[in-house]
Amino acid sequence: MTNLTFRLTKSTTAVLGLLLALPFATTQADPMNVTATVLEVCELGTITDTAFGDLTPGSLVDKPGTGTIEWRCSDGTTADITINQGLNGDRTMDGPGVDTIAYELYKEVGLTNVWGDTAALDLGVTGTGLSSFTTETVYGEVLHADYVDALEGAYSDTVTVLITIN
């Protein structure tokens, strides 16, 4: 009986030796970074025409008009909204023949700050996210002196609205 126990012990020791020589899984912790970058993004939405309506030359009234610009930018992004000088380069609407009528576009209802296409005349904005659009009103005016002698007919111009990230 002693001999049998010795064999079992010797066999058990051999098996344990083999098991100790095999590689075992160990626990190891390494960091993995998770990253993302939110880009500066701005876009224009719906732009409505700035309409002055009917101009009555004998009224002696300067004629206001309004339009709107929708825009949105990623949160914290600063941008400038500019409006160029139109097809003629001088904010004039073309009419019948070679007749034109001058107009101006402003950033506020008081009609004191011209809205233009340079740093001094643009509208600076800061985005709050892309989930919804913000609407800016474009205020316009045609002075009576600029249409009192105008030919009867329809007048129009096209300006370009641009949003540029700073």
C-alpha cells in the first residue's frame, strides 16, 4: 500500500509540474482613449426676399422693406454673415430700359448700420448648435428721392448672402 501511494504522489507531482509549465491567463489593465472632434460648421437655411412692395412716386415717403436669413453654427463657432452689393455692385435694382432704383440694407430696424460684405459691415454671430436655425431680419429702405422720377415697372436685384467661419 505504501508503494501505491508513492506512485500516486509521484504521478500527481508530475501532473502538477506540467500544469505549472503551461501559460495561464493573467489580468492586465491598459488604458484606451476614446476621442472625437466636433468641427466648426455653419450653414444658411431659408432666405426670404427683401421686398419693398409698391412705390408711389408722389407719396414723398421713403419705403421700408424686410427679409430674413436663417443660419446655424455648431455651438461656440463664431462667424460673419455678409450681403454683397448686388448684381450691379452698388445696390441698385434694375428696371425698365436702363432705369435703376437705389436701395440699402441694414442690420437693425433703426436703419443706421449698413449690412455689407466687409468686416466693418458684416453681422457677427455665434452658434448655439445645429438643432435649430436662428433668424436674422434684413431691414431695407428705398429713399423717395431715388424713385420719384423712376419709370413705371418692376425693379429687382439679386444679392448674395454668405456665412463665413472666423
